[in-house]
Amino acid sequence: MQEKQFIDKGARKVRMHEYLEEELEGAGYSRSEIVRTPTSTKIVVYAQRPGLVIGRGGSRIRELTADMEEEFGFENPQIEVNEIENPDGDAEIVAKSMASWLEKGGRTKRVGYTYLRRMKESGVIGAEIEIAGKLSGNRGRTEKFSFGYVKRCGNTSKENVDEAYELAKTKPGAIGVKVRIMESMPEFKHRDVDVEEEILHEVIDHGETLPQEERIERVVVEADDMTSAGIEEAMEELEVETEDISKNEVRDVFEERGDEIKEEAEETEPEEVEDEPETEDEDVEEAEEEEETGDEEETKDEDETSSGADYEDIVDNTISDAKDALEELDEPDYEAALEAEKDNKNRTTFIDWLETRVEE
């Protein structure tokens, strides 16, 4: 029994909306709300031209009040009329205006773009328009117009998006007009933060940039080896600008005065003095022996890197840079470069060039 009462109330509200749409067609009727009080039923009507709803001397509103009581059974109804301050931001009014224009012979694209521009100028966040039906010719099609941001799902789409649908009856057939307007952004209730004051982008000035030579020397010191991976890792870890530094420039500096740079870096490092008890002399001696062994291995690796050409690193560059690097070598091994290219990038143009050099 209780379910039937809810259904009856919903059906009565729909019938009242249809009745007001028909009676207040020229007044720009948009929607209505029912507010029940202990003594009366308040009906709030939203219209573009409230003067036409009230009538001369309130005659029109008295007729509507009587009809609400007789036809819809409202007890002591009281009608309140509110003016819509921004009609271009109301989906119902926009849909009715577009349907009326289409019925008078307006072209679909002109109608769509005109009202889209008007909604954009009204200050809404976003809007979508769909016009579907026999727009031209015998086959039906759909034209869509949109701008800004419009939420399509979730609670935000229910609370912050105004939707309306209107039917335009033209000679070729019926044309449906659907309008969705995003009136405002949702409130961020999950956090007490003023979004407009949040820092979205921050630029940190590190002062004057070091000269390029000094920055290259720091990369040489930081890099474990002169391979591409080692140089890139050193550039990422250093807190200096390395956008204007190439890997070839780092290798050239390392080949010219790599040992000097390493020695200068070791001299400038502060010596760490550790106070250890005399009982740990054996552990200290073992640690010193391990450091000496590591230094010898690093020296061997550096000698191997500087003595021969790294063809895998050469072919890792662009074709033009790789050709220049090979031609700068005193005795380039084109066969080794060809094998490295086939194992790495396998570029047909570069392989043909290398095979030509091997045959020569």
C-alpha cells in the first residue's frame, strides 16, 4: 500500500510538470518543485518571464492555484514564482528554444553552434548538445556539439549536471534535442583544502649555472665507466644542468685528462678520521687491502676502456655520429662495428655502409 502511494505521488508530479509546460509555454517555464509544510503545499515554479506566470493583477496565478487544488488534489496550494537569472545556463530552456527554432526551419549546425556559444558565454563549466533525427535527407543521423568539462557518471553527474530533452516536430520527421550542462564543479568534501591556493607548479632557482667544462669534469668523476649507461646514470644523479652536454664530449675530456681530473677530485675530498680501538687493527688492515685491490681493478678497467674503441658504444649513437666516430679512429675495425650494429640496432643503411668499408 505504501509503494502505491509513492507511485501515485510520482505520477502526479509528472502530470503537473506536463500541465505547467503546456499552460506556461510562452513564459519560458523550466521546472517546478513541491515543498510540503504542515499547513499548506508550496509549489515553486521557475520561469524565464515570471510576469507572464503571475498575470495582470495576479489573475493567472490564481487560476493556476485553483487548478492545482482541483485537478491534482493539493491541499491549500501556494504557488511561488522564481525568475531564472541565467536562461542560457538552464538545460530545459535551451532545449525548448532549440526545438522551437528547428520547427521553424533552422539548420542543425547553425542552431547547435549558436546555443553552444551562448552557453559558453553564460559562464557554465561545460555543455553537450545532441540533435538526432532526419536532419537532412531520408536517413537519420546525429549531430553532437560540446565544449568544456561535463561529468558523465557518478554522483557528480546527478548533482552538478542539468539535463533536458525536447522533441521538435518537423515535416521530415521528429528531431530529438538533448542538452547536458555542467553548472559547477563539485565541492571537495573529503579534504579541507582550498584548491585554488594549492601549488601546482614550483620553479626552484639553483643560482648561477656552472661553466660547461666544470660540469663535464663532475660527470667524469661521478661516472663509474665511460659506457653510455654509466654516463647517463652520472648525469641523472648530479644536481647540475646536463642538457647541453653530450656523451661524446664527456668521453673526449676523459681521454684527454681523465687521470688528472680523478686525482684532483681525490685531493679535494676531505679525509675521514675514524677513532677505532686498538683491538680492531686486524679489521682495519683487511679493509685497507680490499681498498687497494679495488683501486687496482678500477685502474685496469680504465686502462682497458681508454686503450681500445668501444664499438658497441659507437653504434649506439646516430648513424652520422657513428660514422664520424669510426673515421676519427686511426685503425677502425669495421668488422667489429658491423657485428656490434647487427647485435644492437640492426639498421640496414648503416650495415650497408659498414659492409662497403669491410670490402675495401
